[in-house]
Amino acid sequence: MNSDLSIQELTQRFADELVQRSRQPLDQAQAENGRLQADLASEQQRGDELQARLTEALERLMQLEQELDREREARQRSDHEVATIHSAIAHQLESAEQEQAALEAAEAERECRHREQLETLRLQLTQERLRREALQQRVEALRSAAADLFSIDLAAGSTATADPALTPPSPCGVAG
């Protein structure tokens, strides 16, 4: 029995040692598994945090893209308004230039007409002066002729006073 006991003890020891040897890698594996699960939980937590930050960043990116789109639209509207204003100014400038050119042409035409009228008036004035001078010369010639006739009449009148039928009628209508 002793030997049975010793075999049983040896078997028990061997079994305990086997259990101990097999338990040691199992404990190590379980410890490693626990550490890996802790690392996994930590990584999952970091992944969740990163996912939350990524979600926030994506939301911010979408907000920035919307802001950028609004700014682009505002800039396009502003550019369109500026282009419209520039076009209106260019049109007004062109109209003003055309109007200025028309006014200058009309002014030049008026000046030309005024010069022509002035020249016509000068010519008429010169002709009138020449007529007046010619008329003045005729008047002087007629006066001279009238004076000559008057002196002839006077000379004839002194001889005609004796004969009233030969006396010319007086300019006042009274016989002399």
C-alpha cells in the first residue's frame, strides 16, 4: 500500500505539476488576454472619441462649406451688381458722350449759321451804306441841280415878275 500511496502521491504530484505547468501559460494567456481586452477597451474608447471628433469636424466642415457657398453666392451677386452698375455707367457715359457730341455739332452749326447771318448782315449793311452814299450823292446832285434851277428860276423870275402867267406856282399853293 505504501507503494500504492507513493504512486498515488507521485501521480498526484505529477498531475499537480502538470496542472501547475499548464496553468502557468493559461494564467499568462489569461493575463495577456485581460491586458489585450483592456487595450481593446482603451482603443475602442479612443476610437469612439476620435469618431466623435471626426463627426464634429465633419459637421464644422459642412458648416464652413455652407458658409463658403453663401459667400460665393453673395460674391456672385455682388459681381453681377457691379457688372450691371458698370454697364449702366458705360451706357450713361456713352449716351452723355453722344449727347455732348450732338450739342457740340448743334453749337457748331449755330455758330456757322450766326457767322453766315453776321456775314449776310455785314454785306447788307455794306450794301445799305453804299446805297445811302449813292442816295446821298443823288440828294446832293439833286440839291445842286435844284439850286441851279432855283438860281435859274430866280433869274427868270425877275424877268417874269412883269408877267404873272409866266410865274410858276408857289410851293405853298399861293400865287406870287
